Amino acid sequence: MGKNKLKNILSRILFLSVFVTLSSSNVLADNIIIQSSTSLKNSGFYRYLAPILQHYTGVEIRVVAVGTGQAIKNMKNCDGDVLITHAKKAEIEFLKTGYGLKRFEFMYNNWVIVGPRKAKTEKDIRGHEIREIMEKIYDKKEKFISRGDNSGTHMKELSLWKELALVPEEFSKTWYLETGSGQGATLMIANELGAFTITDTATWYSFKNKGDSEIVGYDNNDLNTYAVTTVNPKKCKNVKTSAVEKIVTFLKSDNGKRAISKFRLNNANAFFPI
């Protein structure tokens, strides 16, 4: 092989090496990890939002979808760049630890309780507010399925029982059952047992195996609000602050709000921008 030809090949290899290195650096710089509640992933929201975010911000998202409690725990280990969850009290506590930097609410939907269709006629559980239904469930000892996993939905459920001054855990071997699992598995078990459980509208709309279950009541007092909580770079030195800020700016923008409004399930808005 001639020296000039070898020199040309080596030059091309060097160029490609530099190009791949630069490209990899750009990819890394434009990727962020979101520690998130499961409901946003299960509903298909991230799958819908990811290409929109990449188009407007150049940032590619990777999602770790776990219960809110676990997501916050992961962020305390600096296993991500930003937190998106739906449990205000837990999020504020995260801010107080110094790991959280700023929190802003960007969209909401509704909390609902789902249960067997026949409950409306046979058990007189129909058209009531979620708290009234939970009181009836407690009084009649109807089967109730709790996630029991410290997720945002589980935290919401516990707050409702506390508000009602009821302690269903005392009946954990009879009608109050905990799955320790995600929302999909919990909904499946509730449907199979003809039981009640709490979820949000987007998760319910996207759930495929509804069987004989349906929405039997809404929370008329509180919304299911989703918030972005940014991470303190003094606590987590590798957090990609500039990329996260691009995501935050987009979600606050008119384009971001429009994108949230256009995400629909079952011909209904899954979320509403704030």
C-alpha cells in the first residue's frame, strides 16, 4: 500500500474518530434522565412528548418511571437530572432536604375511584364524591385494593382515609388489600376481584383491561397536580442544569401548554396545562 494512500486512510479514520467523539459528547449533553411517577409513562404521555421536546429544545429525555416515593429516593442518590411527580407534600419535603432546588406545577387531571359497574345499582354507590364512596366502602366492608407502594397515588389514598378519620389497615386480612405494585397491576387485580381502587383519569383512559370496572366517583375538592422539581447542582454535581432549564422553559411556554392540551385519550383531554 502506497504511503499517500495509507496517509489518506489514516486521515479519514482520525476525522471519523473526532466526529464520533463530538457527536457522542453532543448526545450526552442533550440527554437528561427524568425520575418520574408511573402514571405519566403508563398513559403514553412521555412517548407523545419526547419528540416534541426534542424538536423545540434539542433535548432527548430518558424516563425512569417508579412510584413518587421511589423517584424522590432515587433523586437523593443523584440518579437523574429532574423530578416529575404528583405528590405536593413529598415534593416540598424534598425541597427542604436541599436536594430539590425549585418546584413548579405545570399540569393536572382528576383523581377518580373505579369499581364494579354493578356497584351503582346493587350497592348504591353512584354519582357520589370520592370521600362519600370511601366511607360507604369502609362501612360496607367492600373490597378495596391499595397500591401500598408509597407512590403518589398511594399517598393520595392514605391522605383521604386520614381526612375521613378511618383506618382501613385494621382490615388488611379481609377487605382492604395492598398490592405493593404499580397502577396497572393494581387496576388488573381490582377488576378481577370486583373491587374498588383509586387512580387518575389519564391512567384509567389508557388502561386496556377495564372489564366490568368503571369510574364511580371523582374527587371534587382536589386536583391531581403534576410538578417539575429541579435538582440542586451543589448536591448532585453531574446534573445537567442547562438541559433541564430548556425543558422547564418549554413546559411554561405557550407551545408547551398547547402540547399538553393536545394529548388526548379516549377522545378526552388526559391533562390540562396550568
